Amino acid sequence: MANLLMMNELTNAEIFQILEDAENYKRGFGWNPSEKLFVSNLFFEPSTRTRFSFEVAEKRLGLEVLNFTAEHSSVQKGETLYDTIRTLESIGADAVVIRHHEDYYFNELRDKVSIPIINAGDGCGHHPTQSLLDLLTIKQEFGSFQGLTISIHGDIRHSRVARSNAEVLSRLGAKILFSGPKEWQDPFNSYGEYVDVEEAIAVSDVVMLLRIQHERHEEKSSSNNYLQEYGLNLQREKLMKKDAIIMHPAPVNRDVEIDSQLIECERSRIFKQMENGVFARMAVLKRALQQIEQNQEGNTHVIYS
Amino acid sequence: MANLLMMNELTNAEIFQILEDAENYKRGFGWNPSEKLFVSNLFFEPSTRTRFSFEVAEKRLGLEVLNFTAEHSSVQKGETLYDTIRTLESIGADAVVIRHHEDYYFNELRDKVSIPIINAGDGCGHHPTQSLLDLLTIKQEFGSFQGLTISIHGDIRHSRVARSNAEVLSRLGAKILFSGPKEWQDPFNSYGEYVDVEEAIAVSDVVMLLRIQHERHEEKSSSNNYLQEYGLNLQREKLMKKDAIIMHPAPVNRDVEIDSQLIECERSRIFKQMENGVFARMAVLKRALQQIEQNQEGNTHVIYS
Amino acid sequence: MANLLMMNELTNAEIFQILEDAENYKRGFGWNPSEKLFVSNLFFEPSTRTRFSFEVAEKRLGLEVLNFTAEHSSVQKGETLYDTIRTLESIGADAVVIRHHEDYYFNELRDKVSIPIINAGDGCGHHPTQSLLDLLTIKQEFGSFQGLTISIHGDIRHSRVARSNAEVLSRLGAKILFSGPKEWQDPFNSYGEYVDVEEAIAVSDVVMLLRIQHERHEEKSSSNNYLQEYGLNLQREKLMKKDAIIMHPAPVNRDVEIDSQLIECERSRIFKQMENGVFARMAVLKRALQQIEQNQEGNTHVIYS
């Protein structure tokens, strides 16, 4: 079952295969299903980038899309996530893409449903397709991960992205640095050390900013002036290495994590990351569905006796 | 006009035609429109199964789908249901699928709009496509309805399904039994008699459980332990005849109408019902649209002078 | 960049081209894209007609549709309209259709995003596709605009339609009259003079009623009986010229702007306007996208370096 739940379940070889497939899709090549396949997108949290990026990826692949919204569904009548997914499976979904506010929501599903689950974000936990599109963006830029220094800035503790990226980038040979307010350090994330913001910026090939997730935590940062204390302001950008790039998963809090004037500057890959997201997700969908199509013989993909 | 509003408006011959068409779609055959046709789904109540089942059916048929949600529509500005449907008709909908909280909402529409209306549930009234998928499931199992004993358990009074099914199954030759709390008996439903739960289960070929619709009625069941008093628990399942099956329209209240462990047991057809729902709805859409396509000559289906 | 923001930015020649293209689409001819193009519909206000009319137009043209709703998006996390549109652009939208409650919301977007923007209504400002479908309906009826008398009735001040239509119809050679309660006169709209309702109706070729937008203004009309004082009731309809027609952008407040019995009478073009809306929007989408397709070489339409 080609689930995609957490980056740490992918081997390096699998990651490089996905990145290669993504590059091919970007160049206009790659697998398309030969028959009508259905994917259902279940977003239990608001999203623009991830949701539409998946929808575009699905439609570019020629898949049929079922957009599920919790408030118009039987979740309103108390139906569980498991029963919802089993229902979609029975109705004909060939894969599901899920964003859910609970950490590890997928643990109650894996090994129990027979269609692949693609995790589009669980609570503060994981967001593997964001990691993949980040990897794609870095690989396009530098060709390899070996020996790169990548600093991750900001709200490490609440970030789905920080955790996945730190693990996988370390594994692929990059050196990770963290920087940000003390109260947002993550004691469980041991893939890099915490350094001063300017020190981090000066030595990095990639300055990876994180979004401050106001919607996830009560405690405000101790700082009333995050940009000047911890963010990427105009002065700090000048410290960056010649070919270093800026990344941010967006949505950006303008003039908080980054000065508004830098969002579309020459170093910024913020919108390129979004563009890459479509290709990375096409590759992930291919991985999930290609196998299903091979296993399939009849017209409907699952027959309950 | 091939509306589908209430099961009692279908002749036996029409029902058998729909079931045959559904079987054909299940096997991968059947009518597909030769031109672009549009269907609009209007769900004024939350739904997972029925809504997505229709959407999958529509997309398998190659129809274009317009998903209408009341809260993003001019219903917010006070537009009536009639004006909404006439609008969709003018814009190019070739058929509409409607779920609405009002009993007989369709009476103000029939004979006034010129596109077919498919009732996906009206208040506590009717739910004909649920009946059709139930019939399909029973026919697949037993080949015929003649002589079967079918017991319907639970909230008879508030159930769209109980009413339609009792009428049509009686008509097709089955014997109906009802069972459940006294306060949920339906004085207007005279298609079967009320018997004790264990008596019903022991003699039935089909044990048809109904969902307790907490969202529809204020009065709680007098019972704090519905499963033990009226539901299908593990002990009662043992009373069932050798080849008898369990049905439930879902969503299931786990451990209320049925013990959680029985939901996916060998006797259960609960997820098979959902799977059949797609094929039954494809057949209903065929019935609604095939005729339209034949009547059509020009490019737009209705011309207002 | 083939934006469509306000009618006053279109030359007469452009308007006539759109009307001709719309007529062709109505007859079943016209441009279709040769590759997969994506359009995103962003409706920040409830809408039935405009939203579905665009969706049908897009699907008739074979476009891929991305339906954006603010409450499921990162707008919930404070993302700006500009960042939202740039995101959709990066993800692959080839054009956006926007309805937004703010007057001139598009001023912060134009010249900054590189995909065409089609305005589906801004605040109390403009609604160019409504004007175009109105023009199409009038042209079908009378062949030309030159010399026609067109009276616009009702809530002139809050109407997106009144402003656009008065400007463009004057420009195309029609004479405009206004009629309605004093408190809803628009001092900035100088394209016609205010006359008594019966005088207006008696001399008009087109009686164009406006919707009372209860949802937009606090002040009630001074009248408790709008229909009798200012509306088109049965008596006033009898004053109309032999071939004069009735128009209304809908949704109609039945028995307020117009007697219920007149909504589908022989003179009424209310539902025909909706039907024409699809063809007018197809023509507008063609104008926006045809050029893009010509400019495109690679597989993705915008490459950020």
C-alpha cells in the first residue's frame, strides 16, 4: 500500500524517485492513468496552497476529484473518520488526501482501509508533501543536498514542516541549524542546534522561514517586534551568502517572518515552492495510484462479497 | 418527465428496469451520454454517502457536475427553491438532484420545471435511491423478493427509508416486520406488524437496521441502553437464520443500533450497500437523462423565447 | 492582459466582438482551448446565477475549474487577496473570476499578477458580465441599441448593474431614464434623468428592474408598499409599448420589484437573461484565455526563476 504518511517512512531511494518523477511532470512527461480513477480530498482545516495544489495535480493527471468538506458531511452526525474513509472507499475512491487537526490521525486508518492515504498535514505533526516540494526546490537550485547548510527559523515547536524537513535533510546530508524565540524551541527535534539568527543567516545556503501559526497556539511570542528580533529583515538579507535562497511554506505573515519587500525578491523561492508543489504532488499521486491500477482487473476496484 | 420523487410512483416494471440497468453498470456496461450534459446536486442537509455516491455516479457516466451549497447561494438572499431550480435550468442544468429538509419539497416544483428532479431525500419523507440500492442488495443476495421476510428495526417514525422500503418490499412480495421502541412506531405505516426484536431477528432473511436520527427529534428514546434493548448485539446475531444478512443505511451509530464488531462481519452488507448505491444512482440518472438527450436537437436544451 | 474589470474599459468594438462571440457559442460554435487550462472562481459573496453561470461556461469550454471558497482557505489565517491570487497563479490557474465585497478590490491586483482577472462583481461598483448579458439580450431582441429607450427602476444607488449599464447603453446610442425612490437616487450617475415610474414605463423599449439589495443597506425604503409605489405591477405592465420587454438581473424579490405573475410572462426576459449569461461568459473567458494560449510555449504557463 503506497501510503504517504510521514517522511521518515520513505527511504532515500523512494525520495529520489519522487523527485525525479516530479521533475518529469514539470517537463511535461510521466504516467497518466489509463482509466477513470477517483481521488477524494478531505480537508478538515482551512487551506489554499495545499488543497488547490493537490486538486491541480489530480486534474493534470486526469483524475476525477471528490472534494469533501466536513461541514456538509455526516461528520456532522457524528460519523468517525474511519467510517468516512471506508464510505468513500466503498463509493469508489481510489485514494484519499487528508488534512486533519489531530496528530497521527492516520494511525487509526493504516492497515484497516485498502486504499492509499496521502497525508496533507496532521495537527502539528507531519506534512510530507511540503517536505517533498521543499526538497525539489533545493535540488533544482543546488543539484544535491550533501554539504548544504540549511537554517530553519521561527516557530519550530508548532511546525509540521520543521520536524519533517530537519529529519529528511539531515538524512540526505545537509547540516541543519535552528533559530528563533526560546519558547518555540522543540526539545524533541534533535536534528540541529540552535544558533543566533544572524549567525544562522550568514552561513546558510537556504534560509527556511516558518510561518507563525497564530491559529495554533495561545502563547504569543514574547516579542512585539518579531521581524526585528527573529525575522528576515532587509539588513539581515544583506548577510546572506551570494547564492543563498529564501524559502517559506506560506501563507506569509507579511513583515513578521519576512520583510514584505523580500517576498518576491530575486533570492526568494516562495512562489516557486508553490509551483513545485503541484509537480511533487503529481509524483506522490502517481506512486499511490500506479500500483492500484496494475492490481485492478475488473471495472470497480473493490468488491465486497 | 422522468422524475424520481417517491418509490410509490414507480411501477414494478420500472423498478426492475432500474435494477437491471444498475447490474449492468456494475458489470461495466450501459448508456453513457453522447454529449456534454450537466447535473446539479443541491444538498440542503449534510450528507456523505448520498452526496458522493451521486457525484461518483455522475462522473462515471461522464456528466458535468455542479455542486450547489445553500450557504454560498442566493438562498441567502431569500431566493425560493423554485426560483433556484429555474435558474439552474436556465443556466443549463439537464437534471437536478435535491436533498431538502422539508417533506414533499418537490410538490412546488413538479409540473413547473422542465428538467427531471431526482429526490435524494425529503425531510422525514422519502429517499427513493436508498430504497433502490437496498433492493439491489437484496436481489443480488436472494435473486427475488417473493417470500422473503424482512424486519425493519428502530426509529420507524422518523425514517425516510422505513416508509419507502416497507411499501415497495410488500408490493414486490416480501413480508415486513417492524420492531423497536413504542414511541417510534409509525401509525401511518401499515405495511407490517410490530413484533418483539428477538422474534423478528429469528425469522428474517434480512435484518434491516435504521439509524437513530438524533438530529431529527427532541425526544430521546426512553432507553439508555438501546443496543441491549432494541439493537443487534452479539447474542441476537446468533439467533439469525443461516443465510440471513444485515443491512443499515448508515451512518451507523456504533454500539447503538448494532454492535461495532458486527459492522463488517460476514453477514453485513453495510458497505456493499454503499457500493451498490453508485450503480443504482447511475441507473436513475440514465432514466432521467436518456430521454432528454433523445428530445434534444440543438445545442442548448431549453430555449426561452 | 485581457482583464475584464469595468465596462468603461471596453471599447465599442470590443463589446461587439464579445456579443458576436457569445452569439456563436449560443449557436454551438467558437474557440475551445486545445490544451488543459485552469480557471479559479473566487466568490467572497453568496451567488447562484453568476457563480454557476461561470462554472457552466468554463465547463462548456472544456476548462478545468477550481472553486475557491474563502472559509476553507488561508484567508482564514489572514492571507491577503493579492497573496491568494499569486498563489493560485503559481499553482497553475490561467485566469481568475472574482466576486468581492470591496469596491475596486482589483486595483491592488491589476498590473501585479500576470493572469487575467474577470470581475464578477465588486461591492456596489461594477458587474461587467451582467452588463454584457443584458446587452446580448437587448441586441437579440432589437438588433441594435441606437434609438432605444431604456428605463432603469429602483435601487440605483446600490446597484452594480445600474452604473455599468447606464454608461454603456448611453455610449451605444440608447436613451436612459431612471425611476425610483428619492433616497436611492445616485448623484454620481449622470447618464439619464429621473422621471415618474409610469412615464418611464410608457415610453420604454426595455423596462429594466433592479433588485432591492436588502443585504447591502440599512435604510429601508420609505415605502412599505414598494410594488404599488415604484414596482412593475399588473396595471403598469398594461402601459408598456407593444414590443417592450421586461428585464431583471435576479434574484427577484417576488411582489416587490415586480408582480409574481409577470416574472414568466411573455414580455419577460428574466430567465433568458440567465441563459444568455452563460454565452456572454464563454465569450469573456475566450477573450481572457485565447491570448494566453497563444503566448504559451512550454507546459507550465509561468516559470519563476
